[in-house]
Amino acid sequence: MSDSSAAPLVLVDGSSYLYRAFHAMYKADLRTSAGAPVGAVRGVTAMLRRLLKDYPESCITVVFDAKGKTFRDDMYPEYKAQRPPMPDDLRPQVEPIHKIIKAMGMPLLVIEGVEADDVIGTLAYQATEQGIDVIVSTGDKDMAQLVNQHVTLINTMKDPVEVMDIAGVKGKFGLPPELIIDYLALMGDKVDNIPGVPGVGEKTALALLQGLGGLDSIYANLDKVCELEFRGAKTMHKKLEDNRELAFLSYDLATIKLDVELEQGPQDLTMEPEDRDQLLALFTELEFKTWIAEIEEGDSKHSLSTKPSKIQANYTTVYIEVDLDSWLNKLQQAGLFAFDTETTSLDYMQAELVGVSFAVNAGEAAYVPFGHDYLGAPDQLSRDLVLAKLKPLLEDPTLGKLGQNLKYDMSVLARHGIDMRGITYDTMLESYVADSTAGRHDMDSLAERYLDHKCIKFEEIAGKGAGQLTFNQIPLEEAGPYAAEDADITLRLHQQLWPALEQDNSLKSVFEEIELPLVPVLSRIERNGALLDARLLTEQSQELGRRIAKLQEQAYELAGEEFNLASPKQLGVILFEKLGIPVLKKTAKGAPSTKEEVLQELALDYPLPKLLLEHRSLSKLKSTYTDKLPTLVNPASGRIHTSYHQAVTATGRLSSSDPNLQNIPVRTEEGRRIRQAFVAPEGSVIVAADYSQIELRIMAHLSRDDGLLKAFGDGLDVHRATAAEVFGVDLEQVTSEQRRSAKAINFGLIYGMSAFGLGRQLHIGRNQAQEYIDLYFARYPGVQRYMDETRASAAEKGYVETLFGRRLHVPEINSSNGMRRQAAERTAINAPMQGTAADIIKRAMTAVDQWLNDEELASKVIMQVHDELVLEVPRRELDAAKEGLQQKMAAAAELSVPLVVDVGQGNNWEEAH
């Protein structure tokens, strides 16, 4: 169900409006005094301004087609082949439109390999799945296929605005939205060069669809075509039969994708404050006098209101040694200063230092450049001199430093011989601890949220795309204020954020005792890196390639024909029409679903779905891991160095990227083989230490349930113990099937699984699944009590807490939308367990790091994955390392049940399990 009280998500088909605005303004031929064409810019901007007025509470997202070919060109090389190139007068108007959109604060999306329609379709589908209504602003008739109870089309280029809901689509086309694709497939589309069926026009297509139904139904009843009342009906069945493949190809070409892989989902799209200065500059350049006057007069009817920045600053760029010495004296006397580095790369293992900035008072900051080497760059102090003078201050543990994501700066400085100490505050972590769900925690976002200030964007001084400059190439008159502002804003953010944390003992403790001590630990783990056997991965890739090809051939044999295994449409035809496999679930458009969860259920009874799942799994393994991991090996260290992120997940869990270690699969043999490529150097072994069933143990502690406490206290197999309780049998009589069911119940209830979800997982009826749940709660009443108390507390406070005081906000807990509220309740139940597990592993990492340093061991942590620490241990230290690791991890928390740590060893990561 949709929450009608919430503002709809507005998705704008920018490419459609670009051309429509251009042609609408063509006769007017609007140009600047210098002769530059601006008609399309004015038309699109006017449309967007109208949307802002009509949907003031909505996030308005604009989507444009990317340059280059899409997947449809691979399906049909003649697709859009007849389209003329972009008109010469339109081409220079695209970039100004993009700039205006961004200055108006709207998200702008341009996704390669697909069309704007596909991006809009995917976002619309995802939004409605999340209970969000959608308005699609377009002039493209193809979009009518997206219309449903929660998706409406509008065309603001028409006056009055044309609105098309389900009834509107039927009124305009004579067909419901679910037959629009069939309509386009039959009659084709000259603009996009979709062939359609020769001889079928609008009237014929309409008669066929109204008379016989969709394309599948028409081809199943070709003998009835001649009975329909339209001109040419007697011979139409022959044309349809002769062009069957063309019709279904046209159907695929006309179908808007609903599963484009996007970095941002509907929940990530947010309006930014309007940049009135940028808009004023753009409108002045384009000579839009009316809009210039409105901005200058501050006409609130025509602009988004945002407070002008109140920040006053005095920034200095330091070129001579005496000025540097003066600033270093200020830092020493201040006792606490904000610090930031400027580098040539975001990769901490390759970044070269270009300069440093610092601030001691709000509005007073300096940038010390030493690596700007562009032609004509002024003389700068040498890097060696600056770092030599800074080193004592940066390494002084008694001199406090604050920064924004100081882990990066620490890692870069370490590669330049400086061991940064005295890290006292990190504004990214301050914001994250205060509210992990409030939004992004990067400096630009925090500055707008807490200071009402828009920072200088890196793209503003460095450019974009392939021509983007690295920081050493940026002129110092622009680089200086940018770098100094970073330090100044960081200091101001700390002054804004810290007082609130300081007044809350729980949050202060999480920051000071868990998150901040972890910064240097993560920096060391990242720089340690993991040794990779690239040769082994290459062999695995080749083997996977052969298996994938063989699976494809087997799929063709089972299907009786060749087809695109990645095409949901073709797959649906094979599975549900040709092979007659029952349809378990349908998509939002009514087509049979071929999602993984559906295939998993079908795979229990049918060979082709099982084979398709294996093909998908192996293809993902190959592209994501065996092919990619060797390319991430650092040439200098010969290792891969992931980046750990402390301020991303809502629960406090760490995430990682390049590579994402958290997602390396372990449930399949092929996935586990990838771990074999993470190897120990000669003379060392890999040691892996993993918490055993940590979230269940936390559940036992939090729920205080006697049955769970006893099971863990007695060292029982908790799943077997649960099975004995639920099914009323002795421990020795529990079958493997009963244990599997109990395991599903144990973990399912942690994640708030319903009877429907449990039944689907165990392949039993909903009623039987509910009986299992009822039996579980009867045996473990403490768990039921914990869930009820947690839901009630979350509804009252708006958040839940971990054992260590981490606050996990659940903003939808009192939503009037039932779906959102239930999702929030499931989060409220699970978050304290996930969050506490995250706190425990973080505390363990800090304790293990301290122990390794205190004992002066050569062993080092090389990875953290979920509830596991992975170390590289010299063989001479093996016994001491395993014993100490187990002790430190087990002591990371005091629970009412034992905290069990499983420790293993091997020549590679997989063997260590």
C-alpha cells in the first residue's frame, strides 16, 4: 500500500523534454546577444520551475540518456538507426541545462548502457515497492506502460498539464497500461526504429488487442484473427505468423527495464538546497532577465528558500618558511587543531601529498602547498621541509587533532613516514554516532545540514570526467581557499556536533571508546593488506568460464532452443509457456517473475531453474571476484588493500570497498574457493577467529530467556536444543530436518521473519509455520517479551540501543503506512543484536591491535569480515597468537552466556576455517 500522506517521488524524463523544448522553441529561435541558442534551456528550465511549484515537498529527479549504445543496440543493431544526429543548435544547450538542474538542487542521473526510460522505470518500480507514489513527467507515450495505481504520468509541456493515470491511459490509447508494450510491439515505432509487424498500424493493433488480448494470446489464437472486424483481418493471421520473431523482438525492444543496477535507490535521492549564486550566474550568462530579477529580488514564489551562508572566513596560503613557523606555533599553543591533507588520489595507497591545511579558530585557516606543479605555479616550500616541521606535532599524542575521516589522512601520512597520533575528534564519526540514519556523513552534506553552508565543490575547481584535474594541477588561487575551507568547516562542524554528544553519556562512550580508537586500527589493517594468489584466481576464472559455457549449452538443451539467459522476457516464455512450469509470482506489470527467489523455489522441482541459478551464481563469481580481484593488487605492495567504512551502515557494522570483502560468498564450494586465493607468505600462516552464533547469544542476553540462557550456558548445540523444545523430543532424537527448521526459526525471528516468510523458507504451509513460531515462543517466552518491549520502547523513543549505548534510530516506527511501520518494527527488533555484534567486533579489533603492539608481535590483522578477524601469523608466533586472539576476542563483552570464539589456521583463508 502507498502512503498517500507522503509527497510523491517526481521523475523527469529529461531527454524527452530536451527535444520537445527544442522543437517547441525552434520557431522562436531564442539566442543570447552573442548568438548562442538558448531556447531548449529556457523550455526545460520553465518546466522544472513549474514542477517545483506544483510539487514543493517532492524530490524531483531528472534523468537523461547517456551517450553511446545501450543493450537494445545489441539486441537489434538497427535500433534508432534512422534517428538523425542531435541538431547543432541543441548540442551546446545540454551542459547548461545540466548545470541549472544541479543548481536547482535536483538529483541528475545519466546511466550508461541503458536509456532514461529504463532508469525511470526502475526507480518507479522500487519506489512503489517501498510504498512511495510516483509522478513521471514526460511526453513519451512509451512511458504509459509504467502507469499503475501508484504511478501517474504528467506532461507539463501541455497547457493545461496532461495527466494520465490508469483511466487516462485507457482514454487516450483505448487500452490499459499492461497492453501498451504489446501495442508498441505490433505497430512498431518509427522514431525508435522498432520494426513491429509489417502491415499493422494503430487501428489494427488496437483491434487485435481489444479482440484477443496481449501478444501471447494473439499468437495462441491466430486462427481467430480472421473473425475480428477490421480491414485486412482475413489475411492478417499470415502476416502475424510470418513475423512472429519480429513481433517478440519488438516487444523486448519496447519493454522498459525495471531492474537496472543503480547506485542510488529512491531512498537515496534527496533535494539539495538551491544554489542561488550559481543560478544567478547561469541565468546572467544565458540572459534570462525575468528569472535574474526574481532571484535578485528574492521572490519566494519562484525559488527554493535557503539561508545564505553566515560564515565569515580569513584564509591564508603559506608560501614562505617564516609564515609556516608562525602557524606551527599557533597549532602548538592551541592544544587542538583541525587538520586535512590534499592529495592526488582517493586511493590511500597511491595518493601523493600535495599540501596540508589546518585551522585553530573558526574562520582562521591556512593551506600549505608543496606539490602544485602546473606550468606557471608559484614557488612553494619543499615537501620534505614542511613534513619535517609538521612531524613532531602530528606525532605528539598530547596535542589534539580533529578532522573529517582522519583514517584517510593517517594512512597517507604513514606512507610519508609520519605516524599520526593524538586523534581526538572526527566529525564524520561524531555525526554518525549522533544519528547513523540522518543522511550522508561527508563534509559537504554535514556543512549544509548543520552549518547551512555550501562548501566549494571539488568539481568546481577541478572539472569533471576524463579531463578532471588532480589537485597538484589546480591553480593555487583556487586550491588555497578550497583546502583552507576544509579545515575551517571541519572545526566548525566539531563545535556544532560535539556539545550534543558530550551531554549524552551513552553516545559519548560509543564515540570515545568504540569508534575513535578504531580509526588507527583500521588504518593499519588497510595498509597491511592481504596477499593474493592471482595465478590461482586466473585459473579459477578460466574454469568458471568453461563451466558457464557448458551450463549455457545445457540450458539450451533443456529449453529445446537457444535463448538469452539474462533476458527475463525470454526466460519467462521458456519456463512458463514452453515448458509449462507454474507461475509462482508476477511482476508489477503482471508478467511472470523470474527473480532469484522464484527460481530458487522452482529449482526444487524443475531442472532448468536450478541450472539457471547455478549459471547466475557462477557468472557473478567470475565477474565480481575471480576476474576483478587480481586487477586490485597494488603494484608496490603486491597486495590488495580494501577500504573500511565506519559511517555507512545504520547498525554500526563496518562495510568495505575495492574490494568488498563482506560479500565474498562462503555457502558454495566455488565461493569458498575464492578464499583459497587469500594466502600467507612463506614462513607464515593465516589464522581466522570467528564469533560463534554471536547474534543468537546476544538475543539470549537481551531477552533473559531461561531456555536460551541454559542452552548456551550448557554448551549445547542451540539449534538442536531449540528443535527439541519446539518439537517436544529429546535432544538425541532430533532429526537433521528438525534441526534445519529450528535454525531457520532461530535466525528468522532475529530478523523479524513472518509465518509466510518462514513457510516459504522451509517449504511448508503458512499455518504450519505459524504453529512452529507459536511453539517457539511458548518454549522461549523471554524472546516474545523482548520483542514486545523493544517494539513499545522504539515507538515511544524513536530509537533502540545496543548493549553499549549505540543509538539506532527507526524513524518509520510510528508511520501510518502499515508496510513501513512493520519494516521499522522488524528493524527495531534486529538492530540491537546487529548493533551489539558490531560493537563487540570493533572492541575486539582495538583490543587485539593493542595486544599485538604491547607484545611486539610480528603477527598482524589483515582483514575483518562480518564477525571474523583474519591474521597473518609467523609460524614461530602461532601458539601465542591463537591463544591471545581467542582471549582478547572472548573478553570484548560480558554477556549472560559465554562468548565463544572459533580459531583456525591454514596456508590460506579457506583452510583457516
